[in-house]
Amino acid sequence: MRLPQSKNLVPDILITNDDGIHAAGLRALVAGLAGLGTISVVAPSQERSAAAQSITVRHPIFCEQIAEREWSVDGTPADSMMVALHRLLPKPPDLVISGINRGANLGENVFYSGTVGAATEAVINHVPAVAISLAHRGEGFKYDHAARFAKQLGHLILQKGLPTGVLLNVNVPIEWKGGVRFTRQSGKVTRTVLQEGADPRGRIYYWLNEEPVGGPLDPQSDYAAVFEGLISITPIELERTHEPSLNHLSHWAGLLADGTRSK
């Protein structure tokens, strides 16, 4: 368990996202967290949605300070987190909040989400982290209630801490009914759709999209909570070793070793 912040100190809170440093969701989060601690912002210079936890290794990562305790990074969300933790901040923050993402990060989307990727990078570096998203599509995004909830949740984390190696993936419905549910990550409930087209030179391209698949939802899942108008909080563990398979498949080691011997 990560120890909670001492009550005698002003906590340091780092904000990032994958929609870019000027995104409305991030700005709402900065305003909503006012008074909770000392806020720093390190985020991509432009939208880097669906970047997952990718990092830049083929060219330099440029960084520019644009305001007091605010830096714009020409890189991915994970790049931003690395630059913040290892170069910009004098000491590790007490909490990282990534968001507020424009759109949900439910089910399998946690594997693609730059919002979750930035929070994951923080937890890898032993900093408690939350990824928060507004579960909505289209127009009419309203971030205020998600920002207020982020402050409430952040205050609780600073008091009580989080388990080591665990981040919280939070999805806030656009029409929140006031309830909160701790949920499981849903299995895939959408179908991947590739819309084919051709450019003026005849080159084939694909637009990646998805469409819902009919069928009942797992009532304990993140999707089910959000569809009921509840905030979904899913604890995500970094350790991905599947212990039952580790034990069940261990006898394969001998079979595979035998298979490499010269006949």
C-alpha cells in the first residue's frame, strides 16, 4: 500500500492527458482541483488519443514551459509522464490525475487509451494515479461534475493511499445520477469496423470505427454502471502474470526443452 500524504504538507498533484494541454477536459480538471494541493501540468502539445503507453524513441522529445508549473511536451502521454517525473519536477508528486478524457475508456479501450497509458506510467514509477474520462459521444460535453468528483476522489486517495501497483480507471456518465460503483473491466462488447475508401490516387485506406454488439452486459462491469448513470471505478493492476496458467502450464517447460534437442 502506498502511504497517504502527511496531513501537515501541501500535496503535489500532477495533471496530464492525451487530448492535449489546451483541451477543455484538462482545463476543467485544473480548475476543479483548485485548493487540493500544488498543481503542475505536463501534457502533450496536441491530441495524442489512442497512443496507449507508447513512447518516443526515434527522435527527441521537445518540451516547452508555457505557464507557471505548466509544460507542453511534443510527445505521447507516456512521454509527458517520463519527462515530468524524471526531469521537470523536483520530487515525485503525491498523485497523478490523467484526464478528463473526451469520451469513455471502458472495456478493451483501456489497452489503447493514452489517458490510461499516462496513469500506468505513473504507477510504474510508484506514484498513485487515476485516469478519468467523461463517458459521452458527440456534442455537449460538460466536464464540471467530473472535475468535482476528481477532487473528491483525489482528496480521499491523499488521505488513505492506494494499493501498490494499482491505478483507478474512472468513467463519469454525462448524466450522473449521483451513485458510484466499483466495477470489473468489461469484456469486448463492440465490433471493430473498418470503413474502406480510396484517395484520389486510388490508394486504399481504412477508417477505424466500432459498433455495439447486442446482448446482456455483465452487471458488475464498467459498461453496466455507466449505462445506469453511475460513476464506474475500476482498479487496474499492473501485474499481468496469470497465476493459474503459470502453475497449469509449468509442465510444458520440460516438453519444450525436449523438443529443442538434436534428433
